[in-house]
Amino acid sequence: MPLYGATDHGGPEEQLVGGITVVLSKAERDLLQSHTPGYGSRSIPEVAFNLVNATVGAGIIGLPFAIYHAGLVFGIIVSIFVAIVSQLGLYMLIVAGQRVEIYKFATLVEYVLGRPGYHFLNIMLLVQAAGVSVSYFILMGDTLPVLLALYFPQYTILHDRTTIMILLSTFLVFPLNLSRSIGALARWSIVSVLCLPVIILTILIRAPAYIPKDYHIPLTLFGPEVFSAVGIMAFAFACSHVGFNNYLSQKNQSSRAWCLTTATATVMSWTVSMVFGLVGYLCFGDKVQPNLFLNFAPNDAVINIGRFALGFSMILSIPMGFYPAREAVQKLLHFETAERHPTRIQHYVVTVILFAVLTYIGITVRSLGKVYALIGGFSATSLAYIFPAGAYLATRHIHIDKTVLVSSPKPLIPASNAISATPAIADDDDAPSFISSSPSTSPTPHFPQIETPLVTHADMKRTPSLSSSTATTASFLPESSLLLDVAAGLLIIWGFVVMVFATGGVFT
């Protein structure tokens, strides 16, 4: 029997909770997983691949360019450091959310900094996530239209970059953005990540052929623009904007399991990214382009296999930036608050309009290097370092009851096991109206047919007997650590330093 709230795709599925059989439709499972802990269904490797897909996207193409700006030796050192602190910030963010039982980035910042912090964070999330999506659109436009025009010259419609991008975006990218929960993309993320070895292999095979005969390996200690390079790397490794989305989609939501997920994602992301970055830099040196594939001839057959893999990977990666961007817009428009979630109409209206805007920007903007440095230096540093570390420090005084059960769902724990009923849930075509109107940080579904009082997640912590009979696993939040507290303080300082120097380099 799968866990209550599992989000396997398909028709309505029966779940048993405390003697009550509950039928959840696909839309309801999707909505619950998008905001309520305990409804995750994805394994640690699946979520790790989701994080890798969010991390190793457009940023990987700019890493050779970043290594050139930082210098070979310093670039490698900084890349290791940035990868570690980015995932450390992601871990701190989730732990802070667990402490106060808030599982939305913006709501957590509002709890810490008040309403001004909430709005500022949403703007940062929108800038970061929209920048990620735009960079993916740019890469898709730099790869797939070139291939279609080259191999299908008889079709003149395929020669126009704008037309191809509109068609690809409408029929391939847009459908991936219709779901509410990012967990629905886990398997597509695996496919996207599996494209990376193809991309790297084609570069490894063909790059040596493009090295000039009088070429000398650029073994430099420092490069011309160190902080600009750090901004690009911050952009390449940042994925805190999808942190809570992926955490809520994970089946085992203990702190230890999440630490394992982030560590796995970090190792995979850094390995893939730096192999790609080092090969590109060592082959082209100071001639390396922000998009490495622009260093190769457009009719190189082997490279074009890599171009296709990159373009296809970007199609699957664009939703990783779109989902948090949409969530930020919904919060700024007050469609999503602590008391309510967007209706089906609001969800689709925001999805369509935002997707059209990002597609237009992705078609018209061509300067990938500027997008890397600006988004990385300004928003990525805020989201990956400053806000997570600040939230971790601000919530360190909160002591959570050790009986909190992060892998069991909040709703529908009956006060009496003697009651047995099968409440009917609305089908997929109905709006998700099963959200309680009572104010709470994480709204929970209610079922009008059940007359017996329900025990909430907060009641579970006060009632160990009920918790032990309904939970699948118990998780202990990590104790406050002086080492992590110091690391959080240093992370905030690091974030501000990189922000100032990286963004300054872009405008000068």
C-alpha cells in the first residue's frame, strides 16, 4: 500500500488513513504535493536528478568562460567552494523550514523578515527563475534552429530562428509547465541529465581538432575578472529557488535524507560541470565563447549530435526555472497566500501569460554571458547564500518537538479509529476547492462528509499515541550547531561580497 498522498500519475487512487479510505484524484495529489509535507513520492535519486537538472543547465555552457575569467587554478578552487556552499545553503533553507513548519521560500522569509522581506524575496525569486528560463531559451535557440536549417534546407520555414523557437516552445516546452507540482518532472529530469554525457563526449572527441598548432595550454593562476567568474559559477550551481519544491516531492523528508539528496546532487553537478568546463577552457583558452558550442563549426556532424542533446536537454530544463517563477508571480498577485492557493483558472492564466513573456524575452535576447553574470551576481547570491543562511540563523532558537513526523501527511488523522468511511473527492475537472479556509502556513485538505473531528499536524505532535499509530517514519531535526551557525554567518558575508563585485563587473 503506497503512502497516503503518493503522487503516482494516473486516475483516482485509494489510500488508507486510520481506517478511512480516501480517494485522491491526480489534480489533488499534485496540489497537495506542491505545498504540503508528507505527500512526496519520489526517491532520493529521483530528487537528486531533479536538482542536477535544475543546476546543470544553461550554467554549464558558461563554465569554460568562467574558468577563463577566474584563471585555471583559482577557477577550480572556486568552483569546488561555490558548489559546496550552494548546497549548504540549500540544506540550511530546508532545515529552517522544518523548524517553523513553513515549506514555501517566500513565506519563510516573511516569517523572518516581515512583509517587506516577503516581497523582496519574491522579486529575487522571479528574477532568478526567469533568468534561468531565459538562458535556457537562448541555448535552445542557439542549437536546434541551426540543426534544423542545416539538415532540412528544403523547408524554408525551418530557417527562421524565431519561428522554430515559437513552435518548439508551444508544442514541446509549454505542456511540461502545466502541472502544479515539480515532482511530475522527475523522470523527465533523468532523461535531461542523461543527455549531459552525450554533450561532454562530443566536446571531448572534437575539441582537440580545433586546437591551433601553435597553441599553448593556458595554465594561469588568476584570470582577468575573478568576481565576474564567481557570479557565473553562483548562477551555475544555484538551485535554492526549487529547493522546497523538490523537498516536498521527496518521499523520505527527514533532514538526513535531504542532506544525502543535496550531497548526491552536488557531487554529480560538480563532476559533470567541471569536466565540461575544463575541456572547453583547455581547448580554446582566451578564445572561449560564453556558449561553448559557438567555438565549433556549424556543420561539424559529431558536434551537432552534442548540439541536439543540449537543445533537447534545454527543452526539459526550462520548467525548472518556470515553476518557481510562476509561484513568485502568483504570490505577488496575491493568488497564493497562507490561506489559499490559486484556482485552476488563475493557475492556467498565470502559466500562459508568464510563459509567453519568457518565450518572447528568450527569443529577443542573445547575450548569454551578460545573463549569466547579472543573474548570478544579483539574484543567485541572494537566493543561494544570503536568504537561506539568514533564515537558518533566525530560526535557530526554535526547538521543534522531536516527535514531529516529516514523512507522514498532515491531514486526515481521525480522532477515533472506530470510524470507517470513504469520502468522495472531486475529480480532475473540478477546481481544487478542498483547501481549508482557516489561516495556516500550510493549508490542509478537509472532507465535508466526515463528521468525526480530525487531528491536525500540530495535534500529532501533542498526541504521541496517534502519531505512532499512523506514521511510517519519524525524523529528528538536527540540533543547532555552532559550526553551522558560523558557516551561515560567513555565507551571508560571502553573498554580499560576490553580489557587489559581480554585478559591478557587468555594468562596467
